[in-house]
Amino acid sequence: MPRRMADDDFRRGQKAGMFSAHIRPVNDLVEDLRAQGRGFVPYVAPLHGGVESRMLSILRDPGPATRDGVGSGFLCIENDDPAAEF
């Protein structure tokens, strides 16, 4: 089974786990920023380490595959765009 956001089962699994314990504080912050009118901020896929991560990378514009309605709505290395390839 492919682990790509283009795969419906994989994408549904990421959405189902977007408030799992390890990623909840990060995605709660995303919701707060969105509610403040900060513009579009993508959720972070639970595939990643969340608060247990050893590294944090902050991007100015992660690309269109993170936008709701255009792409997955997640910041994820499994998005189907060139930015996720790095």
C-alpha cells in the first residue's frame, strides 16, 4: 500500500490521527493561528513526531499541496508535490 497523500486510505488515516497525543499540541496551535486570522496554516501530519521530534523546521511557504481543497491540508513528507521531496 502506498504511503502517499494521493492514497485515500493513507490520507484518511492522517486526518483521523491529527489530534493524537504526540501531535495535538502542534495542531492545536495551528487551529489557534487560523482562528486569529493569520492566514492559511497547514496541520502537521501525525506521521511526524510532533512534540517528540528531535528537530523543528519552519518554512515560510510549504507549497500548495498543504492547502485545504488544493492538496492534503497537511504539512507532510508524503504530499504529492516537489516541496515534499526534499
